[in-house]
Amino acid sequence: MKKLIVLLLIISITISAYKATDSISFIVPKGWPKPEYDFTQNPLTTDKIALGRALFYDPILSRDSTISCATCHSPYSAFTHIDHPFSHGIDNKIGTRNAPALMNLAWNTSFMWDGAVKHLDMQALAPMSNPDEMDESIKHVVSKLQHTNLYPKLFSRAFGDSIITGEHTLKAMSQFMLTLMSYNAKYDSVQRGEATFTEQENNGYRLFRANCASCHREPLFTNNQFENNGLPVDTSLKDNGRMRITQDSANYLQFRVPTLRNIQVSYPYMHDGRFVRLQQVLNHYTNGIVRGKTLSKQLQKLIVLTSNDKVDLIAFLYTLTDKSFLYNEQFGYPKNIIH
């Protein structure tokens, strides 16, 4: 009986030590709002983050082990892709939307261009099960992971159990994605009083606040809403936006407002990647908006920008480029884990 009590005590101490030494805090930058993600349901730990990072870069998540999350979400382009407008999947299949950039996801209230996913812990299921992307099921992914030499060990470290589950797989992936924080661009240095804008950047900032900030709200540079930004409908895709999810005509052609952080490197732009340059984006907002019943109220009034205004506005947008985020080795391919 005494041996049993001692054994239980040792197990209890081991578990307590695991939780105490492995847990880390999520740091909210000064002046930022409270995150939407509930960390009490998935507390951050170094081992879970490491596991999620390995999964993010591993093509084992796809049916034929050719496509990983990083295939469409490269760290050097703010975790999106820049070589084609639509996501590419297994068997050389092509999707119908541009891959969103991934950063500051703890503040998202929804995911995907149409808000089809409401929780980060469920987000990975969408590309995983999409026949044009990974074409795989979480059940089969778990089975494949369980039969590797690597993952039972990583899951044991992360969750204290080598038996892999779908819940733990998705939560580990969320943990890594939650660490993709971008808050050290020149813009942030200026806000902290550590740097100053040039005259051109300052004028661009003024123009931004007058014409763009109602949808691309600081400091996240999104309002987490869905808007019809007046894009002409692509007659081949016939993408109705959020209406596809809600079946409500009031949501016709509404898409999620993306963050503008790191916009310099996250081209092509818009849900269908139709614009390659920021100049084209600004030309759309001044000369290309299609009026309709669901057009965003923020765009009802004509936006007037001179050619010099556009240059200054782009100069400001470049101050949202966070090189410490783009080249953070902790976000890159985990060479020490996956071989």
C-alpha cells in the first residue's frame, strides 16, 4: 500500500512539473485589444507549439503526402503564397481562392474568406478535407501519425500520452499558429515612440486614416467583419462570398476584411488574387468599384486620391512590413524535428 502511495505521489509530482515548466504565457502587445481565443481551453506549452510546428510543415496531412500547410502558407510571404492567385493542392489541383496570410490569429473571430470556420482549433480541418487541397480526413491523418516513429514521441511530450487523437492534433496546430505574431513593423516602432515616419509616410498615414481605417482598423488592420468591396464578379468562379455560407442575399459578395500587416509581401491581393500590385488595389478603390445593394457603406462615398497620394499611401503601407516576423527562425521549417 505504501509503495502504491509513493508511486502515485511520484506521478503527481511529475505531472505538476510538466505543466509548470512547459507552460508559457501569451503576450499581448501594449495597446492591443483582448484576444478572442480562449487560452484556458488550450494553454500554450513549448512542446505543443513544437508539435504544431512539425505538423504545419509536414505533408503527411495530405492524402498523398505532397501538400503541407506551408505549401500555401510560406513564412517569407507572411504565411501566404505569392507565385499564383489560387491555392494549389494534390494532383496539381487548383482551388478557387487565394490563401489568406496567417498572423495575429488569436484576435480572429472567424476564419476563411467567407467565415466558414468559427474557431482556430477547427480551421485546419477545412484545407485538410478540401478535395482540391489536401483531400484527407482527420481520422486517417491520426492513423498515419500514430504509425510513425516521430509523432507518438512528440505527442507524449506535448500531451503526456503517445495515443494520438484528432483533438490533440488540431490543438497543437492551433498552438503554433497562435505564435505567429506580427507587431514589430516600423509602424509599431512609431507608435511606441521609438521611430518617426518620413514626411511621405506620414502623409500616407493621414490618407490611410481618412480612407481605409474604418475597415482596416488599427492595430490589427482589420475589423474582423465581412464587406463587399466593389469587386466585379469573376464570371468563371461566380464566388458569392459569405452568402455561400449564410444563404442570405444580404451577404452577397461579402468577404472577410484581411489584415494589411505585411501587405508588401503578401500579394497577390483580394480573395481571388486578381491584383498583383498595390497600385492596382488603389486604382480599384478610386476608379473600379462596382455599385450594388450590398456594397460596403464605407465605400458609398467616392474615394479621391491623386497619383502622388497613392504613392504616399503605399509608402505608409510598407511601414507595416515586419521583418522580424518574416524571418523569425522559430516560425520556419523545423529541421531539428522533421528529417
